[in-house]
Amino acid sequence: MVANFQDKVSFIWSVADILRGPYRPENYGDVILPMAVLRRFDAVLADTKEAVLKENEKYQSLPESTRDEILNRTAKQGFNNTSLFDLKKLLTDPDNIADNLRDYIQGFSSSAREILNQFNFDNEIDKMDDNNLLYLVIKRFSEIDLHPSVVSNMEMGYIFEELIRRFSEHAEAGDHYTPREVIRLMVHLLFFEDDPILNTPSVTQTLYDSCAGTGGMGTVAEEYIKEQNPSAHLEFFAQEINGESYAISKADMLIKGHDARNIKMGNTLSNDQFKDAKYDYMITNPPYGVEWKPARDVVESEHEDLGFSGRFGAGLPRIGDGQLLFLQHLVSKMKPVTEDNPNGSRVAIIMNGSPLFTGDAGSGESEIRKYLFENDLVEGIIALPNELFYNTGISTYIWILTNHKAAYRCGKVRLVNAVDYFSKMRKSLGNKRNEITEEQINAIVQLYGQNTADENVKIFDNEEFGYYRVTVERPLRLNFQITEERIHRLDDERTFHNLAKSRKKGEAKESEIARGKEQQDTIKRVLMDMQSEFVYTNREAFIDLIKEAFKDTDVNLRAPLIKSIWTALSKRDETAEPCMKNKNKVEADSELRDTEIIPLSENIEDYFKREVLPHVPDAWIDEDKTRIGYEIPFTRYFYKYTKLRPSSEIKAEIEELEASIVEKLKKVME
């Protein structure tokens, strides 16, 4: 159990007092984070330091990689340090402390140096030395005991994450840091009903996080499995785009004795470092509402060229939010269900509300949801309380996906409303005002596991989230009359207006414009002579009339020009005959076009006859435009009507407030 980690964070944070002046507050992390990692490395290697130095003298002639393998065994870690210095010894030579610190850092084996290099710390060494801060900073860090016997790996993870949180107050929602109680809930749900697998003696399972941050999800998952089965092994793989978070995650793996090579750096969407790999479990918290524009070229190419052979075959969401790309990325890494692997894979991903409903039928988002539901991949979705995260107070949802549902869950999805399962924090941390206790985590998991619906649990068939988006058309009905008012509308018609325009130059241009104006005058003159109070209700007959009227003129009545004339002379009229595209096809009126959302469980024709035709008998369905969409109106399913207060009660309250205000004003005026 973690104890007093905030005290240690506060102590480390106090280094900011030393940095103030030469460093701006937003740059404190450039020093504090790498120094915290360095101090942890220093403490972890302290017990074996002398033994490593002695062994190093014996094997100087060996290649570095071979020598590191030997020295790592002596250090009892996945890394070592062969410098004569440690942090405390650096303090014995203040005049040369910068050079000696570099010597100390260079003394680490390559895996540890690579981690420290991610912080670009060398520039900070010069800056602190030039401002006479380096000695003071090293002295302060040497005073905190981060030895593993005092600070466990779990507690160190908390310390790193809390430091990053403080340096990332204005980061995007979901970046870097997910509260540990949220991770614990995700892990419980991820391993839900998998006890027979996890309790197998010496079982090995793989876990992958595509947006790893500091690796907290892997740490919590490993703790959970070890509690269930100490002989079990969870091999953690992760990718992270932020250099500092990547370095800390890799340092954590290195100190734990795991394979730090499993932690990769880079943009998961554009540069998948684990291409073609498949995993037993996957867990992640992707950034919310963040553009995927930096990965656009790669993602679009993969979608178009590889389709479902790649990661993004189902569709592409709008450029402003990449959450559903990360979800597809995880789905692509599910192990197929086979005789050798009958359990497939499970995924836990936390996202905001946008992936539930953003995007109409046919959109990228809807097509992705369609793929998930039609392939029966969504097991459940849990709505979490607000104000759980440090960088945002928005609503969040845990999605649980699997390609091997239990028999009683096949074809079904459960929604769990856990928005009220939280406790208020005594002191807010950024936007985080609420937390989920261990008892509440267990209660939510119990809700998720129950087989009966109630006010907090709803169970649906997959197709209940799907719908037909049907386009309902009605005929274009126009009447036509040749009047002065309608003739003047010709000036607003582009084709008519463009008659007196030219792209030519010089005299040719002037000549073409003049001819155009003559044609405009002729058209108006002919129509003026045709003025009548008669109203035509058949477009085809009216067009024939117009053509006949201009037969003896020099006006070239091309189709666009005819259209501009009858458009100007027309008016919508429900009593007119339908306009025809050809002899057999009625033209639709775009202004009367409507859409109907019909559940997949309904027959389209039956619905249309029952709900539409009684109101608009001349309507029809444009079947070419029918689309299937999927959305999850989570809030609607759990909506609870709140009865409005009686107006008399509200009035009495207002009168009481008014009386109170008047009384207070009297006292002020006395």
C-alpha cells in the first residue's frame, strides 16, 4: 500500500524554490524530472555499487554489450553504472561538479543512458552550472531516500506520475496521466471472468498499451495479476509519444527487471512500433478531442490501400478527434480465436462521449461503430462520474471489447451507469474533485457482472444500436406564370447573368459582351410580350411554350439557359403537377427532402406506410440514399424525469428572497 508519497513529491517539488529566477515555472520539469529518475537509479544501484566497480576492472577488455550483461548480474538489475561517482560523491568536488555529473551519467549502461538522454538534460547541466544552481540541486536530491526498501516501485510510479501531472496542468484531456483508481477499475473489468486463465500456475499473458504515459496501466495490471497468482507473469508492451513519459515508463520497467525494450517511443497512429503483434489484453487512455493531422498521410494511405488488412479498414473519424483510430488500432491487435488460443483478446479503453454518437449514418465514426457491433466486439460500456481527471471534468466512458464473448453475452451489450459511484475529495487536484473508492470499484464491477437489468444496468441486443437513415423524397411541384415581376428575377439567375460576361480580351471581349446583352434584351422582350395572368401547372408543357416563342429569334436556347428562364418564372405550388426528370421518373424537391431514422428491427416499408404515407401520400423512399448507422444514446437510456417544482413554491421562494433583500437594504440605509 502506498504511504506518504505526496510528502516525497512535495520534497522533490521544493527544488523549484532553488530554480526560481533562471527558470520559468513551466520549465521546472526540465530539471526535476530527469533528476528524480537519476536519483532513483542512484538509490537502486547503491547496494551493489562497489561490487560492480570491482567487476568492471576485470572485464575492461570485453565489448560493452558483453560487459553489461555481466555487470547487470552483479548489480542485480537490468542496468549498471561504472562511474566512480554517485550523487553524494559529486558533492565532494563542487568546482568540477558539471564535468563529474556528465562522467556519472556516461557511466550508466546503454539502456539507462538512452532513458536519461530523452530529457535532453545536458543543456540543463550547463544552465544550472552557469547560474550556480547545480550543486544546490544535486545536494537537495541527495537528501531524499528513494531506495527500493523505502520507496517501492509502485510508490515510485505514483511519485513520477504526480510530478508529471504538476508539469502538465494544461495538457490535453487524457494526456500523460490517468488516476490510479480509474486504472484499477479498468483492470478489474479487463480481467473480468478470466480467473481460470490468470490462476493457471506459471501462466504468461501479454498486455499492450498504445498510449502508455508513464506506464501506470501496466503497473496496476501486474499488481492485480500477482495478487491473484504470484506465479503468473504479465509481459507488458507499450508505446508513448511524449519523451518524458516514455523515459519514465522505460525507467520503471528497467528497475523492475522487466525487458525495457518492450517500451517504444513514437506516434502510435503513424509509426506502429509493434506492427503485426497480437496481445491477450490491451488497455489504454487515448487523448480526447485531439487532431490526428500529424498522422493523416499514413492513416489515410493505410485505410485506402490495406482496408481491413490494415488497422483502419472500418472507417476514419473526422480529423479533429482520433479516439476511434486508437480503438481500431487495438482491435487490429486482437489475437484471433483458434484451437490454440480459444480465449481471443480483451480490450479496455477509456474515452469521452464523442465516440458514442458523433457522426451520422455513413460517416467514418458510424461505420466504425457499425463494424464493432456487427462483429459482436463490444461487451459493455460503463459511464464514469465527472471530474475524475486532473486535466478535464468531462464525462468519460470505459469500453470493454472482446472477440470471445461468454455464451450468454453473445449478440448483446451491457451499459452500466456508474456516474453516481464516487466520493468527493477533501482537496481538489486541478479539475479532479471526485475519486472512486475501492468499495465503489467493487460495486461497479458487480453491476457490470449482473445478468439482470435495473436502473443502473441495461442490456441490449447489438442491433438495437443500429438504424436505417432513410431519405424521403416528395415531388417538385411548380407553377409558371409570365409576369413582369417574375421576368425581373432573371437577373438573379447565373446562366442568364453570364450571357453578358466574357473571358476574352480587348475588342473580342467587348464584342462578346455586347452580343450577350443583346440576347438578354431579346429574352426579356419576348417574355414581356408573352405576359399573361394564365398559370401553367405542367413544366414540360411550359418549356415547350418557351421553346416555341424563341424559335424565330437568334437566341441559342441551350438547356442551362432554358432552366434559368423557367426557374425565374416558377413558384412552388402543391396543386401543380409533379415535375418529371424524364417521362417515367418524378423529380424530387430538395426543399421538401426529409430523413427518417428507422430502427434496424423495423421493416422499412411497413414503417413508411404506417408513419409517413398517411401524412404525405405522394412521398417515396430514395433507396440509393439509404444508409445503416449505429450510435449509443447512453444518456437517453438512463434518463430520469425530474418533476418540476410547483410555480407556487417558486413564487413563495422569490417573495422570501425579495423580502430579505429589502430588509438588508433598510439596514444599510439606516
